[in-house]
Amino acid sequence: MYKFFTDLFKSTPQTQPIPGKQMVQGRSGGYMFEAGTWAMVRRCLITGTANGAYYAGRTELTEDFVNTLKLAIEEDPCKVAEEIVYASDGRSVNNSSPLFALVLLSMGTKPEAKQAFLDIFPQVVRTASHFYEWLSYTKAIRGFGKIVRKAGIEWLSRNDVKGLAYQLLKYQQRHGFSNRDVLRLFHVHPPTVDHQRLFEWVVKGWTDLPEEPPSDALSQIWWYEWLKRNPEQTHTAIREGRLTHEMAAPVGVMDKQAWQLLFEGMPITAMLRNLGSLTEIGVLRADETANLDRVEEVLNNKDHLRKGRIHPIDVLKALKTYESGGRIGRSKKTWEPVARLVDILDKAVELSFEVQEPTGKVFMHAVDVSGSMSYAHVPSVGLTCSEIATAMALVTAKAEKNYMIRGFAETFRDLKITAKDSFSSALKKAENQTFGATDASVAYDWMIKKNFHADVICFWTDSESWAGRRHPSQALADYRNKVNPHIKAIYVTLTPYNITLVDPDDPNSYDFGGFDPGIPKLVQMIANNEL
């Protein structure tokens, strides 16, 4: 007589909570499990909240992040500090979220929070650009108190004067602050003669240029000042002074030879950013094989990618922008893409992720291609979450022999993507895939119907599932009952929502946040029972 009620425990519409389970209603109207404070902290640090998502604007998401982070800082400031460093070390899409979180950490009421802030400051604030961005957030939400001044003075007084001079020359102003503003704000007492000369250059400039650099630490400053007085000697200044594009371009004459000289000493981040400009001016061409060899040597080297903290999304962005010939992105230049460079970038995407040896397990990759995923863009990248999810699924598939990649929305469809696809072709296949409403349970329904025996199912999603006749966790239980009781379910959430499709009572379901390059490796470790 009461079968209608007991059936709810097996099949509950996603617009209702499962009886007996602690669930929250998402912004889409569906009920999911609450991710919890620490999952939310990691998601926001890695994915960022600055551009918003389909179901929530950037202001709403950032308010959620701030409130969650404040609670976490009061609970365990040292753990928050660890999470900030973890995200900042090449795992976050960019360093903005860790820098923003660093400011909130400095506002913690516990003494441990202040100390943790000072301890991790140099690990997170690595460049002058980071420093200015941190200052802009500090000015906006807390002001310049004792702890801020201590951090700033220590950063500007560091022993590596040559490195400091490089930063202050390369980034002379950012985020509403200039070098001069910073020195006046912090009243730094120069600890060495080189510091004093550097600070004098920042505040007053060098009216009378010495005949030669006053020291090795200030050599680039000297060459920059020399170039200001001799712009026709740009080639000499770049070659002898090892000036970067940011240093030489404002005061020099940037012809093809100048770009060639810059290219020969160009670090990996600048190279990735300037591939279009280098192609447009003719430094990178199909017949400039030596230059193409150098690009390959740099971008297709795991150590270079890791040391440069090159995030896979940075490479995906470069790939899509470069292949477009300048039609997308912020560049005003246009170019004819060099086919070999497209291949190099495609390989760089794969290398920028962390993977291990094939597991031999059977994988099902379920990529969320619903309207919300196709709408949401990662900040300043020009890629949808659906495209990024496809790429992340593909890199795992390339490491394995036994897999399927399908897309879910209100149905579960073949995306026609295989490990033979390049990332470029996979992005194109995912680009126009928008099936509508979101129902993650259809993946399990399809596998049950086809009796598909998967060892691992990976969902790449924003976790906003709401349109199904039953919850994904209920469909998973049904799949385990009918097909494979040992399947492991992994949900990779690509937006900073405080919800998850993972039932906290399920030991074989896992939740990961965002665009961490190490996720494919973690997926393989779970498949091998190593995690």
C-alpha cells in the first residue's frame, strides 16, 4: 500500500531531496549534496569566481567564496594557507584567486592566521605583477595595517636585488599602482647600496647615466636607460642587456630583428603569449625551421612546462587563439597559422597534464554538454567549461586503451571523440554541443541498458543536475546492483558551487574541484586503488 513512498528511496525526482539524505537545493532547482567548506575552498581557489557561471553571477559566487573562506580561516588558518599555496603552484587557472585569498588570510583574527600569511607570502606573490594585484585587493577590502607593511617591506628588501630589479623594470605599473607608489607607501629602508640605487631609479630616474652598469644586479636597469637615449640601438640593448619585450618595446624600435633577438631568449610564458605576434612579423614561419625547433624544445618539454607553471588551460587558450589566426582573443593582429606550431601546441596540452602509466581499466567519460556548461566561460580564456571538460577527458583517454567519451544533458550521446583526436579537433567537436537540460543520471541509464561494464566513470560537470526522474546517486546504486558492484564514480566539478553529486556515505564516489592539471593522474590512481 505504501510502495509509492518506499519507491522514493530508489527513484526520487531531482527536483526533490532523497528521503533520509541531507541535501541542498542548487541554483538550478535540483537537489544535490553539500560539498562542504574545504571542497568549496579548493574549488574557488582553483577555478576562480571572477567571471561567474550560468546559474550565478560573479558577485554572488565571490560572496560565497569570501564567506566560506572566512569560516575556514577561523577554523584552521594553517590549512587555508596550505590550500592557497597548493592552488598558486600552477594548479589555479591564474593566480588571482590565491592572491585574493591571501588578503582574507591576513584579516584572520587568530595569531596563526597572521603568521601563516607572512610565511606563505613569498610563495604566492612571486612577481611584481602579483604584488600590485595583491595591493589592489588589500586597498579595497582591508587597508594597509602593520601586517601588510611588514609583508611589503620584506618583499621589497629581499636579498636577491637582481631579481627585484628585474621585476620592478618589467612591471613598472599594474593594477593602479606604480613602483614609485609602492616605495612611498612602504617607506622601505634600503638594506644595501644596490637597493638604494634601485630605489633612487624608481623614484627619480637616472638623469646622468653612468658610463657602465654600476653593478651586475642593476645591469638591466642601465641598459634600459641606455636604450631610452639610443632607441636606434634596440638590437644591441636586447642582445647585450637581455631586455624582455616589456622592457624594450616602450622605448625601443621593434622590427623583425628585434623580435628575433627577443625570441632567442624568450621564457616559456612569453613565448606562449606571443606566438601570434611572432608569426605575424615573420619570425615563426614554416621555413624558419630553427625557430620552430626552439618552440618545440620549450613547449614540448614537461620540465619547462612545470617550472613555468604553465596551466593546461593556458595552452588550450593559446592553441585555440593561434589556430584562429587572431580572429578570437584580444590581439589586434592577424596571422596565417603555421601547421607545425598547431601540432606543437596540441602536444603541449597533453604534456601540461599529469598522467601515469595505463591502468588497463575500462573508463567511461561523461562530459556535461548542457546549456550551463556551454554558457560558462573560464575567465579571460575564451573557452567554455564544456570545451575544457572535453579536453580533460581526452587527456585521460589518451593514457588508456579502454574508454568511451560521451556527452550528457537530457540524453547521453556519442561525441565522436577518440584518443586519435587532437585537442584542436576535440574542441571543435565539443564547441557546438548543447543538448539542453542537465541530467547526470542518463549516463548510468545508458550503461545499464547497454550492460556496459565500466571500472570507472568520470563526470566532468558543474554538478547542477536537476532534470532527471531520479538522482545520479540512485542511478549509480542501480547500476552497481545490475552491472558492476565495484564501479568507482568520479565527479570533477568545473565551477565554484558548494554542491556535489557525490553521496557522502558512498566510499567509492569521489569529488574533485576544478582544473587541477593533476586530476587525470588522480583518476588513474583511483582506478588502481592507490588513493
